[in-house]
Amino acid sequence: MTNPARPVTPLGILAAKLEHIVQQAQSTSLSAPLKQAIEEAYHLASGLDPYLDRCTTPESAALAALAQKTQQEDWSRRFSDGETVRQLEQEMLSGHLEGQVLKMLIHMTKAKHVLEVGMFTGYSALAMAEALPEDGTLIACEVDPYVAAFAQQCFQSSPHGNKIKVAIGPALETMQQLADARETFDLVFVDADKKEYVDYFKLLLDSSLLTPNGFIVVDNTLFQGQPYLSNTHRTANGEAIAHFNQLVTADPRVEQVLLPVRDGVTIIRRI
């Protein structure tokens, strides 16, 4: 049975809060114009994501099947990475809109060699692989052997799955091994341990992993709105993202743009 996804993006959380306010407003003595304004605000927020999906090129059958399989999996179980225990959940899936953004970036940059830092069940990896040329390659770092096997099984149903190589182990270790081997990548997509984002960024800029004209794409850089909501309690991940955003903004070696796609996507270019 598929469990409904909980809201984890700033827009999704806003829409859920406004829905609750609309319900509460129905039983209060608020004026009719104010009730209408609240309801209009709710529809403005809740209608955007579905509209974006409708206006975006549909996902492939393989991506749709992967998303469905991810949603049907019981992620309430916990899996160990050897030192800590991670809670996996279906909301970690990149999803249709972000997948199409990544595919478009691959086409626009004409990338042939891609590194993904943090794969989960492989939606973003497969989306990017679909846009790679036939001789293109994608190395996906994933710390969890169960998730890696889950993704690899999904890749088998796609003609593009053979472009993906999964490297199981801590991402920083894998990245350092790739750097030592003088591997280079045209595009790097980061969606892993938020507390290690700064370390990923520094390694990419301080090594030859990123080609001179390469791009870094970073997921979750709005992290439920926590980085910019100073009046709320930040989680450890929210604090890590706020620190990462500040560090990137202050780094004279790069220029960047933060896009409000899903939970925030930052595109970074070395100057």
C-alpha cells in the first residue's frame, strides 16, 4: 500500500499550513473577505506544484516505475551504514520535476561524465542517464548497500541503466578515490549527507574532480525553509544547509544561483 508523502519542501509545508488555516477559518467569525483571501492564498500555494508537473515533459516509463516502487517500499525500517543509522523515507526521492531539470541540465551542458553524490533509489541517476549520450557514464555514490541493490534492480528495466555505475561506501571516501585516480566529471549532483555538503564542495574545488567548465548541482538548499527562517528552531541538517549556502555565497572562486525547485536546487559554476 502506498503511503502519502508528507510535505518536505517550503511550498509543500506552506500549502499544508494554509489548508489547516482554511479549515479553522470556516468555524470562526472572520469576515467573508478575509476567509476568501485565506482560501485564495491556499489555492495559490497548493496549485503550483501540480501545475508545474502538468506543464513539464512526462517522465519515462522506467522513471515512473522506479518512483512507484520507491513509494510502495516500507521505509519505516532502518538501515545501518556501519557507524550511524539512517532513516530512509520516500520523500528522499528527487521526483518528476527535479528529474526533468537534471535531464535538461545534462542536455544544455552536453555533459558526458557525471558524478552523483548520494543516490537513494536512483531516480535522479536514471533521469540524468537518460539524457547522457550512448558513451556517457554516471558514477553514483551510495552508502547503503540495500538502497544500492534496490536502485540497480530498477536500472535493469531501462535501456539507459548500463550507463550507471554504483559505488557503495561513504561518499567522501569514494570521491577521494576518484580524485586520486584523476577521474574528472562535467557535472556533479550532490544530494547526500547535509552535514558533509561543505566537505563535498571543498573537495570538488580543491581537486581535479570537476572539469574546468563543469557544474555542481546541489539539492535541498532551501531545506524546508529552515535556512532563511531565523525565528524557527533549525535541525542539524537545516543548520548545515544554512552554513553551506553562506560558504558558497562567500567563495570568490564560484558563482551560483539558488532556484526554488522542490526543496531548493543550487547550480554552481567555477569562475
